[in-house]
Amino acid sequence: MMVAAHPQDLAAARAVGFRTAFIDRTLEHGAARVAAADFEDLADQLGA
């Protein structure tokens, strides 16, 4: 899984088969299967 706040990084990861998660940052916007406000939110969503 690739976790990033930059849409171009997520797009590249998806292109080679990675699952992706977007961490929200004020000036970044991305499309991913999981979107989280921060790493704690991401962990909660992933059941960690």
C-alpha cells in the first residue's frame, strides 16, 4: 500500500498495482481507495 499526500505519487503507485491511501493536506487533493485526515484516522480505517 502506498500512503501519500501527493496525487502524482498515488497515480504512479496505482499504475503498478499498489493499493493507495490519501492523507489530507490543505493544498493537496488526491483520489485513492482510502482517504484519511491523518495517520491515526488511516490506522482506524484499516483496522490497525
